[in-house]
Amino acid sequence: MALVLRGEWTAETSGGCPKYATWPKNPQFALRPSTSPGAAASYTLTLKQEQQGDGSLHPIGLWVMRSDGTAQRKESMTKADMIGKTKFKATEQQQLSLSLEGGALYVVCASTFDAGLTANFNIALESSEDAAATLTALPASPDARSAESPVGRGATPPTAPQLPADYPPASAAATAPGSGSARQTRACARSGRRRWGAAGRRRRRCVAAPRTTWPASRPPRPDRRSA
């Protein structure tokens, strides 16, 4: 009897085939034979996808890798790690038959050919020689989990930036709505220097009043003069 698990390729868990650097995001499964160490047995993995709304199918495939000795996701892969693989085809079902030795742990990766394609699928493990073999889904990669929300699962939401401890606090009068300092008022003062315009009119220079207290939320602006 086959052991069947249900999976899904989402925008966050569809990493594409091994030619994409994002392939570790794909759904991964731990395959553990129950035979004695060194004893080989035959296994068949079947990957079946659901059709899209328009009846189309994605090119899909799967491959089996040697694990790093623990039931954890594979984040990298060498040619020596690869034990068996299928070609990628736009078909409803893909099968991979191979011989595996007991006493070891293997990682199965199921993917679409291109990254970012979404679909539901089933993956099944069957062996007439090792009916007690197990196939279990491995947790999603950290990158995929953090992409589910702006701060990720278990992450601390960002906090507002803190001002240095020695930053001078703004006075209540400076930050109160409608206060003169908050509105950056200007005053025209006699500068002692007068100039005459082209039309012969006398103009007085408008000088910005000096500011002694600034709100903590923004830095002082340079004085600007308007004729």
C-alpha cells in the first residue's frame, strides 16, 4: 500500500528545478528505509499534480538526494548527493523508481521546472520490499516562512528608531501646536542696510528671527532670506 502525502507549490515554496538558486525553497520530504543497514530495497515515488483552472499542467519533476545525516532540509547539493531524478515534463504524473540502502536517510524534492509556478500535488511512496519505509514532509525553509508576513513567524516587529540618550529634549512650548517656534515664524527687522530697487522703491531686507529651540523631530533649517 502506498504512503501518500499532499503538498503545494506556492509563490513562496516554488523554487524551480536545480538550475535555479532558489530550488531549496521547494517542498522537501524525508525518506527513511526500514531495512537493515546496507540492505537494498526498491522504491517508487509518484508525483501527481492537479490541473490548473484552464486545464493546463506545469512541467514537473522530482529528485532524491543523500541527506546530511539528519532529517533536515537540503540547502545545497553536489553531484555526489544526487541519487536519482526524473526529467521535467508537462504531465499529470511523474514516477521515479530506484534502489536505496537501509540505515541511511534520504531527501526527496518535488518541483516545477520554473520557479514561482503554483499548484497542488500529491506525492506517494511505495515499496513491495519495504512496506515500513516512511516519507515525511520537512518544515518550510526560513526564507519561505518569513515571506508569509512582513515580519515573519516568530519575528519581532520593527520598532520606531530611538533618539540618543544625550539628545536635548524639546520644550513643551516648542512642540505645542500653534506655538511660534513650531511654525518657524519670521520677523522683519531693520538691518541698517537699505537698498533701492530698479523702480526706485525702497525695500527692507527680511531677516529670519533666530531660533533657539527646535522640535526634536526635525533638524534646524538654515536661515533663508527673501528680498
